[in-house]
Amino acid sequence: MFKNSSKLLFFITLIGGTLITISANSWFGAWMGLEINLLSFIPLMINTNNSLSSEAALKYFLTQALASAIFLFAVILMFVLNNWENPLMMSYNNLLISSTLFLKSGAAPFHFWFPEVMEGLTWNNSLILMTWQKIAPLMLLSYCLNYNFLYFVIIISILIGSIGGLNQTSLRKLMAFSSINHLGWMTAGMLNSENLWMTYFLLYSFLSFAIVFLFNNFKLFHINQMFVLFNNNTVIKFILFLSLLSLGGLPPFLGFLPKWLIIESLVNMNLLFLMTVMVCLTLITLYFYIRICYAAFLLNHNENNWSFNNFYSNKNYYWCLILAFFSIAGFFLISIFYWLL
């Protein structure tokens, strides 16, 4: 990513923009941080070797610029309405701010740009878009919660994220719809406390990093590549698909832990219907992950008597094993650590 100094500069300002937003003490300061973050990510998206990156950058810019303009309008309106003290108008304004922040983070029903932009990015930029770019909007969203609207976004995000990934063959779009699904769970974590959605976000970021590191290392972009590439190395094939199951939230892997915490918090808040709907819709996500794994392990497996590919000589091979180990066995390790304490 950092082949020249300008990329490094934009990456630093990308981080700086997010830090400005989450540490701002006014809405205008937060808006300024969002703009710095946006204008820093656009040059990072441009890749001369990929013609789709320019299209993705333009789509991302137009969507984010629209969201920023509406956000600024809503913030100015908020200062005006403070003098009127009209609770109904303040409620509508709160809804407007929440909608723009959901649009910036890519949550359904404002998700139309997210899979298309992901398809034109490299894996490194895709990881930034799925993780770091969500921090600032989600942090601002936790300041202005509109609970009825939040319930709607939670259910729609998990529904779209589950159904959207069913017929995908592109791994980047699959990860995009998975991100939309996880965004619904993070939003549900906001109903209880900030610590809950932050914990979910950190674990989701680690799982995404582990999988994207593997995809990027072996240059995987479509599902059929995974079936063919790893026939000569069943260990990598095994840990890759188990990491996908962990991202889907299948017990007893690490990805189940944040979902368990949110399910417990929703039960404590007596939101049983919302919790039931979320769990049932997330089973669809697990279904298409398990369908892929089932086909890879049983239906589409063959081994050659000889192989010219020596995966063990790959310098990142052992890093893949370490990341996958924590992704798969992290739940056990955390349980043992908690039990010892």
C-alpha cells in the first residue's frame, strides 16, 4: 500500500480524521474529522493496476459527500431548533443525523453503495473500509440514539446482510454483506452500552483481518479459487473455512463470543422478540458459509499425487496459521483465562 510517501501521508491523515471525529466536542468538529477522513481515503483507493478502483472511488466519494452535506445541514438545523425548543422537530432532526451516519457506515437500508465499492478495491483497502471507516460514524451514532429507528435498522441490516450473500461468488461482495450483517449486531450492542458494541467491533475487526490476510496472501477473489487452490494443502483449506465459520458466529469459535454477549444483553433488557429475529436471520448467514465449507470439504475435494506448490516456503504461511488459531480457538482461550481469574 505504501509504495510512495503520498500513500503514507494519506494513511496518517485517514487515522487523524477519525481521531478528530471521536474526540471532537462539537458536531462541527466531528463533521470536519469525517471530511478529512473521506478525502484521505479516496487517494488510497486509487490503484493504477485496477480499472475498477476509479469507479469505486467515485461511487464512494459521491455517497459520502451526499451524507456529509445532509449531516452538515442537520447539524445547522439542530442549532436553529435549539432556540425554538420544538421536541417534535428535534426528534426528526435526530432521525436525519442517524440516517446520514448509517449511510456513511453502510448499514441497510442505506447499503446500496457498499458491495459495489468493495468489489473495486484491493483487500487492504477493503479491510480499511470494513473496519476503520466504521469507527467514526458508529461513535457519533452512539451519541444520538433514536430507538424505534434503531430497531428497524438492526433488523433490515441483518436481513439484507444474510440474504444478500446467498448467491454471491465474489469473496469481496461476500465480505461486504457479512459486514452489513455484523453492523446490525453492533447497532444492537448500542442499545445497552458503548462497551458492548466496541467489544463486538474489536473482535469483528480481528476476525476480518485474519481472513483478509489469508485472502490477500494467496490472491483469492472468488469462491471457486478457494476450492481449487488449496487441494495441495488441506491445512490451509481447513483453517480458512473454519475462520469463515468463526466470522459467521458458529459456536464454539471466537466469532460466537460477541454475539453471545449481545444476546445476553438483549435478554436482560427484555427485548426477546428482537433477539429472536436477529438470531433467526443470522442463521441464514451461517447457512451459506456452511454450504461453501461443505462443498469444499466433501464434494469438491481431490488430491494430486505430486505438487509443485510448496506452501510451507511462503513467508506468511505461519502467520496465517497463528491468526487462524486465535480465530478458531480464541473462545476456549478466553473461557480458560476467565475461569482462572
